[in-house]
Amino acid sequence: MTKKYKNEGLMKFLTIIGGLVALASQIFAIFDFQWILGRYVGYYDPVYAIIGIIISVITIYTAINPDNPFPFHWLFLFVLGVLIIIFAGGVIACALLIIAALIGLIEAL
């Protein structure tokens, strides 16, 4: 059994939006849409984008179905945010997940 957060709805919303933004960014990276993302993508290895898509789907699934099988915990959201920035998810998606993680951290303290 995990802890229920007081602002869990806001955390779930930020997590889902962050996952969707990261998913869109990684799909753009796979198809090399430089004209949409500007100089952000450049040459990008599709393997990293596929790994990023898997991480984005895990992020969305964590918010939709918490604690089954991935925990909805502030530390896990923070790790997902770092992984999303590494695997071409974008700064905006990472910021949304870090904000959700900080909300959970503040409630845990």
C-alpha cells in the first residue's frame, strides 16, 4: 500500500501531460521532423527515441493506473523526468514531471 497524496489529481495531470509531450517529441525525433523542433533534434539515433517512447508510455501508464505495476511515488516521477530528458523527451516534459515530483516531495515532508 502506498501513500495517498493530497494533490494527487494535480500530480497525475502533470504526469500525463508530461508523458504526452515527451511522446510527441520522441515521435518527431524518430521521423526527423527538424522543421517542427528546429535545431533540437538534428541527427538522432532512432534507438534512443524508441527507448524514450517506452519510457513515455510507462510515464503515462503510471499516472493512469497507479501502483500497478509501477509506483506512483515522487521519487519514481523524478527518475522518469530525468530519463525523459536523456532520451529526447524535451525540457518541457521533464519540467512537468519534476514539478509533479516536487509536489509529492513537499507533501511527504
